[in-house]
Amino acid sequence: MLSVQTGVFAIKKNGSSVALSVFASLHNVEVVDEINVPSMFSFSMNMNTQYGSSSEANLDYFQPGDLINISLGIDQLHPMITGQVTAIEPSFSSSALNVTIRGFDCMYKLDFGTRTKTYENQGDAQIVQDVAQASRVSISVEGNPGKVNGYVIQNNVSNFRFLLSRGEQLNYELLTRGSSLLFRPSAEGNSPVKTLEFPRDIDDINLNLKLPTMGAEVTAIGYDVLTNKVITAIAAKATPSDKMGGSETGYQAADDFPISKVQLECPNISDPRALQEVADAKYQALLKTFIEGTVSVIGDAQLVAGVNIKLQGLSTKFNGTYYVISSTHTYDESAGYKTTIKVRRTGI
């Protein structure tokens, strides 16, 4: 027998389901999440369908700062985002009365204002916690980021930009999980959460393979103030997860071309182990642009930024594990629930 799957969504405001008349007027819902970027939501209301309500009342229903919970799914709801309203956009004409509500998750709070502060002899786990507390958000730290620099200064930049710079040194990433943040080592190359096969599971797929021109060997140069000597760390060896289910990395695929050595000057790093972490992180960062692309499927709440998936049915070269770096989940009254993800891969 044929099974019929139906896209569903739900919106709560300040912990309660929105009024039935408001829910009936919704005709488009979108949730976008991305690694190292605040997740966003938007939904639009056709206020011509608001029975017995005035335009003014509809505009006042949502207020800046309202806490919004959006769930999406096929037949079954899954929480997708918890955020706050940051924009209200009415659009009136002689034939239509529409309003779009937009907002961000808690990561957005990191980007208010700038801050100057120094940290001495503190590991990045401590630094990250202090920065999150200053922005009134909770954060969990996975792994052991350790201490890269004995002296760190946040010099008149936002907490958001500062945290991203700390993560870049360590190949760490910033994500939102529910109503709190997560600072963790990159999960690229971990076990996939599901397999998508073309054309059975995929509506549309576009991939772009580009040979990496930088980073096959990364040399980081620091300075040991105790011994008064220059120290170096070299990253030139891929990990098994870098192949992502393939037989070689992007650097290995470029063997017929000139070697792509790069050098990092790190005069403020005196710990050899920390210097090696920085070299390894740069090696990984330059490899991440090897294969990039987009995949469109029927709505799937499992496909969110920070998970790995497996693609099949393409070719020996392109089959394998891909890392989801962003996802866009859209519910439209005419098209139903659709998901588009951006993916990348460091091996073939």
C-alpha cells in the first residue's frame, strides 16, 4: 500500500502555542542553522485570513524579545530552534496584508557590542566560559582545548568574533544545541547519522571538487622565551577520518601538482604541544574546501549543521561521508516541508 507522508510544523511563543487564528494565517516557515553562525528563523503571516482581527492587533501579537520555539517534521514534530524575535517586517498593499517575523538563537547574543579583556595563564576552556557568561548565555565545552597562549587579549572585538578566533586555532567549532551553546572539536568525518541515495532519497544534488592549493604541509613557527630559541611544529599527515570513506585526501589527489607548503608565524606561542595543535588545525582548515556542494531532499529534521551523512548512488569518487555545515528547513503551504543542506568533504 502507498504511504502518505505529511509535513507538519508548530510554533510556540513564550512557552505557549500561538493563537489558532495566528497559526491559520502562517504560510511560510524557515529555519537555517550553520556551524559558527547564529541559527535563524522566519515565518510569514497573511493577515487577510485573520478572522475578526485588525491589522494593528496582528502586528502587536509578536514583540521583540519574544521566545520562539519552532518544530518541524514529516508526520512527527522535532524541535528545530529556540530563539528570540529580533525583527518584525509588515508589508501592506491594496491587495495583501503580510508580516514576516525573524529571529536568532542564543548565539546571536555573543555579537552585541565589543569587549577588551586579557587572560593570563588560562586555558581556552576557561576563556570560553568567561566569554559566554559575559554575554549571558550558557555553553558546554567538549574535548580538552588546553592552553594555547599564556597571554591572550580580546582587543575591542565582539565576543562572537573572539570565540571564533579561538576555535580557529584549535579546529574547534561553535554550534547551538537547544537553548545553549556548544564549543567542540570539529566532528567532520565522524560516523554518519544516515545514508542518502541518489535518486531514491535526493531531489537535487550539486557538488564541486577543487584541488587544494595550500596546506599539504603546514609549518608553525613559535618562540620559546625560556630557552631563547625558535621552535617549530609541522603538520603533514592526514588522519583516517580525513579520507571520509574514500581512499585519499584532497592533498593526496593533488600529488601531480607542486607541493602546497605554507608557514605560520606564531611568535606568541612558546609551548611546543600548543604549537603543534595550531599547525594541525591550519592543516585541517585548508583541506575543508576540497569538495563542497548542496543536497535537497524531502524535509528531514535529522539533517542539521554538525552531523555527517553518507551519500550513495553517485560514483566511486563521490560516494562516501560528507559533513553538513548548514541546513535550511522550509515549510511552505504549497510545497510542504523541504530541506536543503550544504556539505563538504576532505577525501575521495
